[in-house]
Amino acid sequence: ISRLAGRSTCPDCGGMFHEKSCPPKVSGICDGCGGALAQRQDDNEETILKRLDVYKESTAPLKEYYKNQGNLKSVTASGSVEEIFSRVLEMVK
């Protein structure tokens, strides 16, 4: 929950930040373009908990299916966007 609730984006250039794992140099200001950062309205605890319930009911069962087919890959999703993207690329090579 804290991972989703702590994220912010720049509406001007699309820059992504997180208050703990990838904070902007100046709080509330985009490092890339200097625009004001915004948080998604649905990135609040109540909505996140609802999204997690939907995931558990609808999406999580698919993991077992693809695992049984030998088509499931897992990647650690902690770190910067660039680090995670790099891990994903390595997985699909």
C-alpha cells in the first residue's frame, strides 16, 4: 500500500517519483522539467485495498495457470523505474 500511496507523477513530462524509493530532489517538484508533481486521486488506502481485492479474486488465479504452463516469469519490483525495467528486459531476452 505504501508503495502505491507514495508515488507521484509529473503531469507535464510524465516523470515518476516515490517519496521513499525515488524522491524528487525538491519535494513536490519534478527533477526533469520543474513542474509540480501530482498524486493520482485513486492512490489512497481505501481504493488501493479494493484494487488488491480485485487482484486476489480475478488476477492471482491466473498466476498458477501460467506457472503450470511454464510461462510465468517473476521479477523483483523494488527500486527505480529504470532498474525494474532493466530486470524485465533481462527476463524476456
